[in-house]
Amino acid sequence: MALERLLPDPAPTTIAEQLATFRPGELAGPRRPYVFTNFAETLDGHATLDGKSGKIAGDTDTQMLLGLRELPDAVMVGAGTLRAERYGRIIAKPERREQRVAAGLAADPLAVIVSERLELPWDIPLFTDGHGEVVIFTASDGEPAETVTPHTIVRHPGGVDLSRALEELRTEYGIASLLCEGGPHLHASLLMAGLADELFVTIGAKVVGGAGPRITEGLAGAPIDLELRWLLRDGDELYTRWAVKR
């Protein structure tokens, strides 16, 4: 899929070319994974249309999502996004799983869910198709449903501590890289805690107005400075990559 790279050096490019040198697992520290996030937003900052993110941009955005999913040891998502998007197997296509294995990764990234109340859509394919493994961080003392896909419950009484969760993923599960796909509140929490390293943001050619979540819903405190790593264009859509300045 051809794209136009506007920055840093203008040229035709592809998603595969842009991601070819991104090896997040090599960037991990000893106490937590290297964390990168992926979101789409409208020009006026909305994170969803009709409750879902997939309507904001076109096929190139989907291919960016799939390309990014090939790279990490784990993919993290909040309960609200899981309910809205009804996740299935994280890496659906066999050829993409083969590419992960060739790169030294597990065929399926670990699915990591953050759910304070453990109110999850247990009937979605992620839980019923039996592929991969799921780890759920929760503050609830409730019991989960039985699932075909193996899952582990990690309880944080009083509220999920994301810093502790990432440390547990790094030291107990060997997770060196993690992609967060939302939702906006989880994204904001990672940023506020200083736990996000890079942001991949698609800007769709739409304005919608009105109320609705932004990709950093609930973000508070001092502004977080970013460095632009790339700017790509596909028609009227823009694809950006930002590093959090330390």
C-alpha cells in the first residue's frame, strides 16, 4: 500500500517500510516493557464515530493497526474498548503469525485486559476461540466466566496500578514490548504515569463536533512534550508517529 512520506525525508513509502526498523522489544528497560500506543482521531479530536474507532479512517489505518500488532509481545486494551470493538484473535491471518515467529516472537501476542470491575464480554471470540492467552488486571474480587482461551486473573485490590501491572508483565511474563490500543482513559492514565514511550496517531479527514471522548480522555497535569518521528499521507488522511520526550 503506497503512502507519501512528508517527514522526515519526503519520498514514496509503505507501512511495511516504515515499520521495518521499529523493534520495540530491543528498547525495553529492566522494570517495564517499551510501550507504544495506536489511535485514530478526527481532525477535531474525537476518538470514535458511532462508538467505534474503525470508522474514523480507511483501509490504510487498518493496515497500520495490523502492522503494529505484529511487533509487540503483548497488546493491552481496556474493558470499554473490548466491549465496543468485540475483539477476536489479535493476529487473525496465519501469514502474519508466521512473520512474528520468524522474528522470534510468539505467534500470538499476549492479550492484556485492564478491567477494574471484571465486567467483560465473555462471549467475544477473544475468549471463545481458544487461541493465544489472556491476562486480566482487575480490582474486583469477583470470579471470571469459564473461557476456552486460557486466561489469568491478576488482582490489584483498591484499583489497578498500571506501573505495577507493567512491572509484573516485564518480570513475571517476560514482556519486553507492549502495544496499547485504548481506550482513551487507559491511554491518558499511561501518559500521566509516564509509562507510554511512543504514540502512533492517525488523523482522519473528518470533523464531527459535539461531545465525545478524545484519545486522551481525562488527561490532567502538566503538558506532555512530544517529538515528531514521522508524518505520512494517504490521500486526505495523515499518519503520525510521536515519541514522548524524557
